[in-house]
Amino acid sequence: MSDIYDLAILGGGPAGITAAIYASRARLNTIWIDKNFAPGGQITATYEVDNYPGMPGISGMDLGEAFGEHARKLGLEPKREKILSLENISGEIRTIRTKKNEYQAKTVILAFGAEHRKLDIPGEDDLGGLGVSYCATCDGAFYKDRTAVVVGGGNVAAEDAVFLSGLCKKVYLIHRRDQLRADKAIQERVFACENIEMIWDSVPLEILGQDEVKGIRIRNVKTEEERTLDTDGVFIAVGIVPNTALVKDMLELDEGGYIRANEEGITRVPGIFAAGDIRTKALRQVVTAVSDGANAVASAQKYLWRMDNGNN
């Protein structure tokens, strides 16, 4: 029979890595699983993280690597496997099935994070990788001295526009409202860039092109006027979708599809905890994900103690 672990950590973003660090220091018998090769989750696609304490201006890739190295020094590295199912979550022993193996654990921390939300318009899927991107820092270099469009109005969209403005001759930032939702400090950077043109009150209708992006058709939501912008690339930054498909029929989710869990990571199922962007909360940032990971391990320890002492 395979080992029964104290704790299974599922996911390798800031929440999952922090959980691994705390679990290692707590000497919990832990299995950590993440399908991605690079540590850090979504932050690896962030050009610059300027609000993580003590590390101003660090790139997302470097921050993720620093997190991962911390866990490695404590002797814990993730199994690079894709999780297919989570079974018997209400029982004392939970089963995690991957494409390669089956693991069993007394407690589970869900830290799958989230993924980029799509526009769901014609041309988006067909031109994916051919000019349509969800990661300006990954693909921006291909658009040096060219024209790019960014769709969105939050921090990521604004940061993407600023980043691309340093490479592209022209950047359009399309937002469906008449003001950005991004933090004021980031907005100031956007408005200071002479080659960023704001397209207010507008939504994209179709991304144009055959083998590569040639333009984007948009509509003004106030005037209903439609027009086409010529562009070489479209960078989509309209939010994220939680990766809860694996547990959507097992746990309570909110209207956005996020797992309902308190700040201690406790879900409605005893022994199952949620941490990071997958959890219902007001602010999704690296610093809150890190906090979630630590809190979830503390909660798992309390659950294990009660279990071992017959108080569960």
C-alpha cells in the first residue's frame, strides 16, 4: 500500500509554494503536486512585481524562482504531474489521481490558482499564438516597433500597456468604461506614455486576420459606432477564472466560481482547505496568496491534531 501523507498540496503558485515551506518547517509528511515546470503560477507572466514587501521591482519570473528555491532548500519539490481527479474528499483519507500515480492524504490544500479569462469573440481562438496573447511580458518582444492592442482596464491591462509602450511604436488600450480600474499609480504611468492611446467605452467584437492578426473590430457602447483598428497583436487582460473545475461539484463555490473559504482556508468539507486565487476574497495579490498558504497549513495542522486525538 502506498504512503498515506499528512498533507497534499495541489498547485505551485505563491500559495502552494508558501504552503510547502510551512508544511516542511512543520515536519508534516507532505506530497506536493504541480503540473507546471516553472514555480510561481501566474506571477511568472508578470513583467514587474512592485508591491511585494522587500523586493520592489523584481520580475515575476525571478520572484517565482526565489519562492521555489526557498522550498527546495527545505527539501520539498513538487511532483510534476497533471491531476485528473480528487476522490473521497469527505472521508478521512483523500485520494489524488494523476496521469502517472495515485496518492493518498489525510488533508488537502487546494492552490490551483486561476487562468486568464477569454473574450469569446471570433478570431480569438483561431489566432491564438498568431498575434493573440494573454501575456505581454512573454510575447511583447515580438512586437518591437509594431502596433499592439491591449484589452482591459485593471492593473494587469494597464501594466501590459506600459510595458508594451517601451517596445511598440503604438499601443491602444481598449476599455469598456470611461475610466480605468487600475491602481492610481499605474494609471499615472499609462497616461504619461505618449504612444498609448486610450479607447474608452468600447468593447471588442472580432479579431481580424488569417495567418496572423491584422486588426480588431470594436464597438462604442454609448454610441454603438463600430470601427476597425489596425494592429499586429492583441493582448487580452480582462481578468481571471478560478481553476475549480476539479472540485465544482464537491465544494461550495460563489457566483464567480471561487471556493468559499475563510481566511484560515477552511472550506465546508473538513480537512479540505483553499488558498490563493482559487478562494473567495476581496484582494487577489501575491501577498494575500502567501498569507493564504501559511494559514491553510496552520489549519491543516489543527485538523490533524484533532484527528490524531479523536476530536475530529
